[in-house]
Amino acid sequence: MKTMKWLIKRELWEHKGMLVWAPAVIAALIAALALGSIIMGNHLNFNDDSSPLSIGSVTIEGTARMRIVETMSQAYMVSAMPVLMVLSFVVFFYCLGALNDERRDRSILFWKSLPVSDMSTVLSKVALALVVAPLITLGIGTVLSLLILFAACGAVLAHGTNLFGAMLMSPDLYLTPLRLAGLLPVYILWALPTVGWLLMVSSMARSKVFLWAVGTPLVASLLLVWAEKMLHIGINASWFVTRIVDRILLGAVPGSWIIFEGDRVALQHEVHRMAVPETIFTASWGTLGGISVWLGVVAGVAMIATAVWMRRRREEG
Amino acid sequence: MSAVITAGNLSKTYGKQAALNGASFTVEAGRIVGLIGPNGSGKTTTLKAILGLTQFEGELTVLGMDPRSQRDALMNEVCFIADVAILPKWLKVKDAIDFVEGVHPRFNRSKAEKYLANTKLSPNMKVKAMSKGMVVQLHLALVMAIDAKLLVLDEPTLGLDILYRKQFYQNLLEDYFDENKTILITTHQIEEVEHILTDLMFIQDGKISLAASMDEVGERFTEVMVEPQFVAAANALQPMSQRTVFGKPIMLFDGVPRLQLSTFGELRTPSVADLFVASMKGTYA
């Protein structure tokens, strides 16, 4: 356990730029854009009464006010979406390099001179991709969303309506990030085949890891499509593309499961009159009822095991 | 004295090329052994086998363990510096110390810090910003602070200037080595290690061609500056090699009694380098 803590720290030292700074910079950009437009908006209102943008001072009360607070407290995490999308790239490229960089610069000889098993090393990288990186991103995303939310409330306040009290009292404000964090297990299970595939390629390829990781499934799909069309053999190429290629390349995208299982789990918030975040939460956990996620988990674990074996047996230098 | 390493009939091929071809040897505890051989003779493969970094055929026991199956446990007792400059570029001095302290049960932090205090390395320095010599200093500081039973060095001073090289071996001898430790070292810079070695192993074409303590080497091999009138008689004793210095032939003999040779001329103990050249004759021919 102590070893694992240090292995994770090690990964953070090495990849701080990718894991922390990349999402942080994106978040800062979004914040700057959002705050900029809020401030600019206010500016117009106060200085130019003839402007068509001018709303002047309004006081919103009653049901309308409640609806606004409800919507805002449920939907404010939407501002974090771009940051969460960055997560897919971070996880993808982190995994591609995880077992290849150390071989390329030969530092693997140093890591292997320490009493740390190949299993713990590879597992620390899996944990980083599936737990640490998502939590860091979610943290940054939450801070960003809260910042924008409060800035928006501040802008509304400038127009005479104070939403702060109601907003801070709204349980959704606190529940929304927690619900997202509660989706982490779903994310882990759906991202496992991608992480496993990328780590396996990373442990095998001598160079050009990206080409191997992306090229192999794409060429395989093309061949299958060709065989299906030209030879009229009963292969279902599109099944291969959607069930295998998508799963090993796009599994690290947060929310990918909604697309993968779109035909099976529908977002029925209209029907059940549930709030949107709650619907997503329930539907996401609902995807775990299907078989396909578990097949992916099995494949992912097998590929991670292969990566461990490769790191143990492969010769360097 | 128990054997730290026992190797029997080690074999390993890369494709059709044999890297190890039935090498057998033992290394006793408390020795500094030089494994010396020409390029491609199987030195590095031998070290990799000992460290569990490669698969091979034959029998090999290191500190009572099989490096193929018990590598993780073995690494508690064994340290190695493989080549120079294999520390990752992004690593900071303080992080390196923290990490090794965190994962190695036999690491003594104060020892490493004491050693680093005598260098120009500062805690926040990254490997990227270090010269080759400094990287080796950092690596040596980490390794010397680990109380390992066996230290394996593969060309540890390759590409370093003479100041770093001398300091490296001096530190190794003065601050690290004791009777409980064993050091196995390969290098091409024979002159620089020969005075610190206690044992010598020559490896040629994947086989051990000579394994002896330095004392035995001194007894067994003799170099004679033969006076001209004794050249024919000396040649009859089949010298290993012969070269000419100042017009006089210098012959290297294996196993001929010194008393007998002393009649031919001036005697001396050959340097390891001379011995190496003589015994590897024809390697690249």
C-alpha cells in the first residue's frame, strides 16, 4: 500500500503538466470567456440605455425564481463539460506513453532496480488513469462551474435579483458534483477496455505507439468492411466497429456509455419527470445491468494482465 | 564464505547468435569481481541474467534465489547501476530520494543526503539539467544508501571524465564496500578498476575463459623482458603473447614457475589489460 502511494506520486511528478495543467488551463480559458461575457454584458446595460441588450432592473420572485434556481443548480456543471472532454485526451495519451516512455528513455532499468513488482507498477498506472486523473479533472471542473455560477448570480444581483441565498440553500448545488463523482465507478468499468488496450499496446510497441493503437483497429475494421462488401461473407463489420473498435478507442470519454448503450438505456426524464442530473445518474448506473460492459471489463483486465507480463518478460537495452 | 552467485551452464541465444554459451562461475561474498570481455562477449547478458532482466537456459542462483522467478524479492538485496544516465529526465533530486525511501526497505536517507552534500546537486535540481557526471553521482548516492548484499555495475563510468571516474571508484571503496557486500562490475576501462578488484573473470564468446583471484593471477601469470640470448629458450616455453619494447621481447607466460623464468631476464606481474589483450587474441580476427 505504501509502495502504491509512492508509485502514484511518481506518476503525478512525471505527468503533472498533462494531469493538472492541461485541464486547469482549459478551465481558466473557459472562466475567462464566461466572466468576460458576463462583465461585458453588464457594462452594456449600465452605460447604454438605448441598447437593445438592456434589460434594466427586474425583480424575479415566486415560482419563476424557484425554477431559475432549480435549473441553475442542476445544470451549472455543464460549464465543466469541455474540461471533462479534455479528460478523455489526457487518459488516452497518458496510457499510450505509460509503458513506452520508460522503455524509450531506458529509465525502466532504474525502476526495475527497485523492489517494486511489475504488477504494482502497471496497476499504479491503471489507478492513475481511472481514478486519480478523473478526480483531478472533476475537482477542477467543479471549481470552474461554481465560479461561473456565482458570477452569473452576481450578474443577476446587479439587476436587482438576489439568487445567492436560494442557490446556497438548494441541495442540488451540492448534489450535482457528488452525483458526478458517484459516476466514477461507471466510468472505471466502461473505460477499462480502452485503458487496457492502450496500456497493452504501450507495453508492446517499440515505437509509433499511437499508430499501433489507432491503426490496428482501424485497418482491421476496413478489412472487415471490405470482406463484407466484396466477398459477401456473413461478417457483421459494423458490429465489430461499434462493439470492439469504439470500445477500445473511445471508452475513456466520460459518458461514452450513454452512446454505447443508447439503444438499451434511454434517458427518460420526460416520462418520469425526474431532474436531468438524476436521470443521467440513474441511466448510467443502469448500463451496468447489461452484459456488454462486463465483457469489456473482462477484456480490459486480460489486456492489463498482458501488459504486466510484457513488462516482466520484455528485454531492454 | 558462501557463494553469492552460482551459475551453471548459462546459455542464451538471440536468433542464431549465441550470447551466452555454457558460462559457469561462482562469486563469493565480500569480493569485488571484474567481469571483463570484448564487445559482444556476453557480459551484459550475464548481468541481465543475474538481475532477472532476461530469460536464459541453465542454472543460476543469486543470494539463494532464482532471478527468473523470484525477481521481486531479489531486488530487496540487489542494487544495480546499468549503464550511465538511465534516470528519467523529469526526476528531481528530492523526489528521487523520497521515492526510493518510500519503496525500498533498506534505504538510509541520511546516508544519501550526506553523500549528496559533497556534490553540487541541490534538492530541486532535475536530471534534465544535470551533466552526465552529476547523474551518476545522484544514482550512486541512491545506491550507496541502500544496504544491499550485491551491487551490480554495468559500465558505470562510461562517458565520464577522469575526475568523476576516480571519485566514483573512490567513493565505492571507501564509503560503500565492506566484507558483507559483493560488487560485480563490467567495464572497458580496465586500468582504472584493476587495483580495486579482488577477483577477475574473463568472458569470451559466451564462456568464462578465466576466473581467478587477483592473487592467483599474480602467481600464475608472469611477464619477462627476455634478454636476446634466451629468446629461443623462452619461446620453447610457449608464451601466451609476445611484444617488443626497446628492442627487447616481452613475453607473457601462464603457469611457468617464476624461478625458471627469472633466468631469462627481468620479471614483473602483467597488468590486467596486458593479460586481457593476450588472452583475447584473435577475438575479432
